[in-house]
Amino acid sequence: MNKKIVGVFLVLVTVVQSYAGLVLKQFDKEIVNIVDNVSPGVVTIFTVREVSVPNPFRDLPFGEFFGFPQDRDFKQKVEGLGSGFIVKVDEKKKLVYIMTNNHVIENATNIQVKFKNKKVLDAKVIGKDKLSDIAIIAVPFKKGIEKYAKKHILKFGNSDELKQGNLVIAIGNPLGLDGTVTMGIVSALDRSIEGHPGEGFIQTDAAINPGNSGGPLVNIDGEVIGINTAIIAGAQGLGFAVPSNQAKWVMEHLLKYGKVKRGKIGIIIQPLTPDLAEHFKVEHGVVVAKVIKGGPADKAGVKPGDVIIAVNGHPVEEPNDVQKYVMRTEPGKYVNLTIVRDGKKINIKVKTIPWEEEIDIGSLQDLELKYGLIVRDITPEMRQRYGLPKTPYGVLVIDVKPGSPADEAGLRGGDIILSVNRKPVKTAKQFWQEIQKAKAHGKHSVLLYVQRGYTSIWTTLPIVK
């Protein structure tokens, strides 16, 4: 009897081992198939940027006397590398659209895309969004790339269905190693990263390195469920990706408007701690700490001390949840807040207004080159050094390139620009923000009020498109 049991047991072990072997082989085959199907849609992105390098003549004794530039940094071209993937082929515009990270192409003066079939084409930026770190670039129909691209558009999956522990595969070009494949799991969901309010990121332990940025994170169905975007310096096994649903929403806005239209309602919120939850007699939600006077929430009747437990029917647990749903509501549309006030549940509809993010001025060097104008913040040392007149604010014109828009506007080195479109400017950054704001509003020029020596003049600076 015992011999029969042992015999049966050995047979079962053999069967299990054989089955396990078949499962592993099938798993191995599936991974290879996923990589074979996805890799042709992944591209390498090469960029060139111009950056400022320290001026070696800045502190040279008698440098000005001998004609060495003292207040101007030198420009140096720096090459960059990233990843991206094919998302759309537009027959009407004859463009192949590629998704990548904003930080991959930000401030680039030249962008090239290399496809897996070895074709290399110049690309242009269609739209970019710093908050989500998503950008869309495009290459024209050349070298038959449209036929190749149509076959290898990557499909988006539903990132809302992701679970902690799901298998994921990252494909990209880390450190210039084309088509590198790494595998891991979803370590966590809805991670907050500083500087990206309302944007919940996927955390993964699939190895991600510089160069992976902009590449796809795919599930076992070969669908893109994330866009690899960040690593934490010094950490191991910590990578982050923009969820696919979030990226798709951003892409739709970039293709339609050239920018992302986000909403806000004028409240300041804070997490619901266990002590606060007990006091307010709620199990989850976010506390309204302040309501901006005259803002949409104030007009709709939201009050400090209200606990938001849902937005548009979606339960919320953290401030990031509220920000996400509100920011994804276009300006002029309504969000429905489910609120607990004095133990009673009420619904309040609030009309959103535009999210006024700080104007992205991009590269100061790019703007300086475009306008032929270099301005700097005025320090007490500069006032003393150049004998500048006392002004309550303003930026100093350091250099004007002959024949440039700034030269046509009549600006000269030594001028102090006091205001742009009658708005006082105190820093070089603020000056360029006002220029870019005017450009965004479709203006053709800006009005400058300039202090020249001990006289003042008005002039207009044309907007460079």
C-alpha cells in the first residue's frame, strides 16, 4: 500500500514538474512576443540644447578695458538622449505623432527621432506640458516612415485597472543602449511627486535609468499603461511613470489646443487626519482649510471646515485626489462636490476657472537669442559699478544684438526697462514671463517703459513668433 502511495506521489511530482516547465516556457514565450510587438513602436530621441557656461573673463582684472565681455555668459551646445513611442499617424497633416516626456525635449534647439528601422528624421514640438511631464512631437511623412509607423502604433491600456503587484515591462534607451527591456511589478499607485500637483504617478521596480525617460511601461497584454518619467537619484528599484489615462488626456488637449486646459475652484485643502476624522465624524475625505474670497467655491457656497468626500461621484482620500478631478475639468465646466457639513451630506456644483500656472518661459538663452536682448536683475553692486540711476524697480539691458528685434525697438545697453505693458518688472524672469504672456494672448508687440540715463522713453518691442 505504501509503495502504491509513493508511486502515485512520484507520478504527481513528475506531472507537476512537467506542467510547471510548460507554464514557464509559455510565460517566457509571451514575454518575448510582447517585446517583439512593442519594440518597433519605441523610438530614440536625440536633442541639442544651448546652455550658458561660466564666463572665464568675468573677474579678469582690467577685462573691460581690454574688451573682454564681463557680464555675458558663453553658450555651449549640449546633446541629450531620451525615448518615446508612436501614438498616432495623421494622414491629413502628414505627420507621425510621438509621445515622450516634456523634460526630454524641453529647451531643445534641435530634435531628431530614430526609429527601429534605422530611419532618422527631424522632429518638431506639437505641444508640451510641464505639470504632467508629457510632450507630443511629430515627424513629417518622409522616407516612407508613415507606412512603418501605421504598423507600430502602440495601444494604450486602462491605467485605472492597474493593481499593486501587476507585472510590467519597460522599454527604452537607457544610457544610449537602444531597445533595452526591463521587467518588474507595479510597486505602488498614485504617488505624489513634488512640483506635480494633481498628477498621481505609478511606482515600479522595473529598472529605469537616464535615457528611459519618455519610453513606454507596458502590461502583459502589450498595452501602454505608463510613460516612464523619473528616477530618484541614489535610490535603487524606484522608478515612476505617468499613468496612461492621464497621458491620453494630456495628449488630447495638446493635439486640440496646443496646451492643457486645467480648472480650479479657489480652495485650499488639507489631509484628513485620524483626529480630524473623529471630530468631523467622517471616515474619509479632505478638509477645506480656506476658501478664496470671491472665487468659484466661495460663490457656490463652499465653507472652511467642509469635508469633501467625493468629486463627481469619485470618493477622495487625499488632497491629490481632489486636485486631480478638479484640474481635469476644463475651465467653464462644473464639478460636483459631495461635502459633509455639520454631519450632513450635501452636494455643491462649482464652476471651474482657468488654472493659472506660472508662464513657462522655457530657456532664457533661447529668448535672448530670438530677441537679441540680454537683461539682468539689478543688484546694488551693479548700480554702483555702472553708475545707474536709482529706480524703484526694473531690469538692466546688458547687451543688444545689431539688427535684432530689440535693436529695432531702439533699446541700448545700459537702459533700465521699468515696465512691460504698464506692469512693473523687478526681475529678468518676470520680464520674459510678461513677454511670453503677451505672445500667448496673441499680441504682436509689447509696450516698454524705459529709463535711459536720467530721462524716460516709451517704445514697443515686437513679439517673435
